[in-house]
Amino acid sequence: MKNVHRTVLSIVTVGLVVGIWQLSGSLSWVDPLLLPPPSDIGIATAELLDTGYRQIPLWEHVLVSVLRALAAFAAAIATGIPLGLAMGRSPLVSAMLEPFVQFLRPLPKIALIPLTVVWFGIGEGSKFFLIFISCFLSVVVSAAAAVAGVSQNRVRAAQSLGASGPQIFLRVVLPNALPEIFTGVRLSVGIGWTSLIAAEMVAATSGLGWMVVNAGSYMRTDVVMLGILLLGTIGYLFDLLLVGVQRAAVPWAGREA
């Protein structure tokens, strides 16, 4: 399917869903309190742009959440990729660390909130840690798997040509592993972004996650839906950004040498 046709089909599908969603509220098919129609969400958006939510401007809620997430993502990627590469290249490192990584990775991060508060208090440190650990563990696993999946035929071919260990890593292993590493980073950033609400449950007073939770306690489902739409849109933009970086940094992705 051509990209233009794909884009048109996506736009038409989204438009149909939004139209049916609006009709369900306008014709009272669904109680607007349970599922506010887009028109109600639009009114809530205008209200929050004008007066903010809980005396905090809407843009500030967005900025706080984005900055929290970006700081945690950057730290998780900067530390997780080298550790994953080491695990993928060294059976010794993998044997030492994999039990801990595989134990912590599927653990619901919301279960860590009590310990996180004890360790880091109720400030930004605890929020950073929850987002960081959600992203970090997935980055480690994906980087290790990407390195382990590099064709040994290529490694042996480089060895037969007299390449040293560092040369094999930089010229063979890393270029072949990078596409899978980028895919893992995209998935990890998505996982980290979903942990934002859990992170902002820790004594936060601003942020999109906090706004959603707080609005839900007051049955402001229009604000809840607005927060969900903003969270989804920002997460989608993060993914588009990573796809763009991947295409620029790893143009050979998807092409068999």
C-alpha cells in the first residue's frame, strides 16, 4: 500500500471513530459522565487553557511530565545500552546480571512505590527512579538480545580477515545490532512513558499523570480524557522522534547486507 493511501485511510478511520464517539454522547447512547464526547473534551481544553487545572497552567502540566520523562529516558538509555552490550558480548557478565534483570523487569513498578518513597523521599528523585527503572530494564534486555542475535558467520569472517576484538565489535557487532537496539529503545520509552502516572502518584502536585488521577477522584472525566489524549499524543510524538533518529543514524536498518 502506498504511503499516501495509507495516510488517507488512517485519517478516514480516525474521523469515523471520532464521529461515532461524538454521536454516542450527543444522542445519549452512552452517559457523558462515563465517556465524554469530543465536544465536552474541547470545552474542558478551552477551560484549562484559560484557567489551568488546580491553579497550574495546562502547558506547565505537560512540560513537567515531559521533562521528568526525558531525564529518566536519557539516563536509562545511556546506562542500559552499554550494560546490555556487555551482557550480550560476555557470558560471564550475562550470568551475573541476568537473574536480577529478569526478576525485576516483569515486576509491576507500582509495587515499588512504598520502597521508592522510603529510599528517595517524596521529591523528584522517587518519580525519576520509577520512570528510569521501567525504561532501563527493557533497554538492557533488548540491547543484550540484539548483540546475541548478530550472525556468528559475520564474526568468524571478520576474524578470518585478521580483525581484532575491538574492530569486530565496532565494525561488525555494533552495526548489525543497532537496528534491534533502536527497536528496543522505542519499546522501552513506551513502557517508561506508561509508568508516568505511577510515578506522579508519589506526592506530585503537577504533571499529566497527576492531573488524570486527581481529576478522576473528582469525577471530572472530561479532564481525565483530555489527559489521556495528551499522554497518548506525546507518547506517539516520542516514537516518531525515535523513528526519525533511527532512520538518520541507522540507514541500513531493514536491508540485508
